Amino acid sequence: MGTWSYEPLSNDTAADWLETLLAADDLGPIESALDAVLAAGHEYLDADLASEAVAAVEVLARLAGGGTPHDDDTSELDRWVAAHVRLPDTPLHDKAALAIDRVLGDASELRDLWDETEDADAWRTTLVALAAALRR
């Protein structure tokens, strides 16, 4: 996994998933990413699936007016979000919160990978904040 920061969109998998989202005119890629994580059940969760779901939660948070800091690297996503702002989708937000709980759980490759780094606490804090923003 090519990762340059603990931020949700700062890895190769999330960047690839983001390209799919930017080509879409609906929230289908977001729901698909969340569903893939939830469909894993209690099995060991693949890091790529988890990274896509985390990116999807970031986009939902941005659609709700939050998310991680915006910068030049997120300008294309910011334009997509501005064109797709809509009322909160509570069932989708509920799925997002469940997906974050699953990513942070014991049987998660992504969590295991982050636990081996010095940024583990910052990564975990970012995910918890994103999920909390959607629970409001």
C-alpha cells in the first residue's frame, strides 16, 4: 500500500477509488465501498477494501460539510462534492459508521498495518472523528 499520510485519501487505493467516484454522477461508489466492508462479516478484512470504505466515509463527511482539511490535492473532489451536495442520507451514514467500526476492529488488515506505524493514533483519531461527524 503506497501511503503518504494517515488522512483518508492519502494512499494509492483511495486515490484509485476516488477516480471511480469522480466519474460517477451518484453515490453508488460510496455505497458499494461501504457494502463491501460490511459484507466481509467477521472474516479478516482486506486492507484495500477498508481503504476504499474509509475514502467513502471521507466523501460522505465532506457532503455533510465536514471531513479532513481541504487543499490543492482535494480540489477535484471538492468540485465533485459541490456538484453533489444533498440532504443527509441517514441510512448511508449509519453504514459508514458501521464500516469505520469494522475497519478499526480486531480482524482488519488496515488496522494491523497502521498499528505498526508511529501514526497509528492519528489515523485512528481521524477515523473516529469522521464517524462521529456522520452520527450528528
